[in-house]
Amino acid sequence: MSPAVAAPGAPPSERVAADRWSALGTEACLLCTQPRALPSARRAVDEELRAIDLACSRFRDDSELTRVNRCAGREVTIGPLLLEAVEAALRAARITDGDVDPTLGIALELAGYDRDFALLAPPADRSASGERAAAPAQLTGAERPRLHARARRDWSAVALDHERRVLRLPSTLRLDLGATGKALAADRAARAASRASGAGVLVSLGGDLAVAGAPPIGGWQVRVTDDHRAGASAPGQTVSIEAGAIATSSTTTRRWRHRGRDMHHILDPASGMPAAGPWRTVSVAAATCVDANVASTAALVRGERAEAWLASSGLPARLVTHEGRVLRVADWPEETA
């Protein structure tokens, strides 16, 4: 199914039920076209998110991914869900020429992303609630901390035997599935919720969303912003989606302070450091949330090369510079008054 993103259509006539809660270290949102079907849809989403967390979390001691990383250098038999997630991650690396690399686990740990994001220290000029706080004195010269370690990464060295469900990770690498795992969860949860409820649904996980089933009249109205937690009045654009998915990647969220530096979670595999291109936020529409998230993440890493790459792929995209200038690619709709 192709993505269908457009300017907002007619307001839906149906009443849409909604539910929000915390999951996978972010905010989960479920919309359902049939209010009475919301509980069954929610149960289906919860089941999928629990399964993804147990299979793919880098922060759970009992997850399959943690076991794989601990057994690096040896063959490990894995379950079908982790197999699907690793296949999606390796495909992402292949189609982006390594710009979205699942072997950045050690690099993320060196950057300070070694625990659930809610436990990380926010940047010095912003509190956990988002309010600006007093900045500490700036360090200079020999006092300024530096990152000396370099982490190895090489997605092509990951050996995955689909038939045997066996994974072998080199002893020098650690997997992190953050770039694709949450998007895969959105895709799976939307399909499961629609099947369980018989309704049209939208599932959003931290702003990465997928839809399934029949949409409301006029499509699902989605506000695209730098931060999915921002209200409707925040700078951004409202679009309508009837099928497929939209993912937004941003360097303005998931930021923390580490060794005297402000960090964010989009790492450039070439350097192992946060991507520093011209874009602060990239939103992409695609047939699946995995494909949309892969494209939006790769665009932030590719920087000035992102526009031509997205255009060649035919994926509708909205790119925002650090100064707030908006660039639209392919069939992404124009702003409406």
C-alpha cells in the first residue's frame, strides 16, 4: 500500500476515540474510529509493545537483544520477532549505504546514551520539563572534556541465518535497534489493533505513526512538528494521511548532557558523533513506518545530500533547517492558510 499524505481534507464526521500512555521510553497514542472497539485495540497494541520491548530493548537485562550483545562473538538462536527486527535493521543499513547502522550500540554508550532516555540528564540550558534553566559556567582549554574513544561499527559483519534463526555478532560490536525498532512496533501494533477491533486505527510512538483499516472521512489529521509532545499551536504543519505511515526524526528532541557536551540520539556512523547537518527535523511519508523512519534518519545523517536522495526515492518529505526554513520534497503538500 502506498502512503497517502495530503493537505487536510474535510473534518471527519465520525467520533474518534483516543488513548495515550507511556511505552518504550516515549508516549504512545492510539486513535480508533469505533469508540466501543478502543479497549480491544488497546489490548492488541499493548501486547505488541510488550513483545517488542522484551525482544529489542537495549536497556532491559532480560531482553533478547541484551543476550545477543552479551554473547557477541558466538552464535545465538533468536526468536522470530527479534529476527524480523534485525532483518529490518540490516536492510536499513543496506539501502542507506550504512548511514542508518544498527551496530552503533557502543558508540551510543560512549555518547552517554546508556540507559532509558527518561533517566538521562537534559541539556544544561533546559530542564526535564522543557523550561530553560541557568546554564553552568563554560569550560575552556584543558578543562573542557573530550571524547577520546572511537567505537567500531560494521553492519556488514553481522551474520544472520534466517532459516536457522541464528545470529552471530562480532565480539567488537553491539547492536542497537533504536532507528528501526520503534517504527517496526508502530507498524505491527497498527495492524494488530485493526485486526483485533475491526476498526480503523492510528498508532503513534513518539511521533512515528502507522495507520491500518479504514480511515475516518477526510483521513487522519496529523500535526507534524519538531517535538511530538508539542501542542497544536506549535510551529509545524497539519497533514492528512489515509494509508501508510509518517515518521519524524529530529535533533531537537532526545537530547542530553554528557561530559560537558550537549548530545542527541542521531549519530553519524562515519564519526560516531551526533549528526551535524543543516536539518533539525525531517518528516517522511512511506508505505511503512520502518521505511519512513529509515528515510528520515538517513536524511539527518546525509545533511545537504538528503534532498536529492529523498527526491530520487519518490518519498514525500518535509525538511526543516535549524533556522526554521521548510523544504518540501516529492508530493509533500504545501502549507495551507
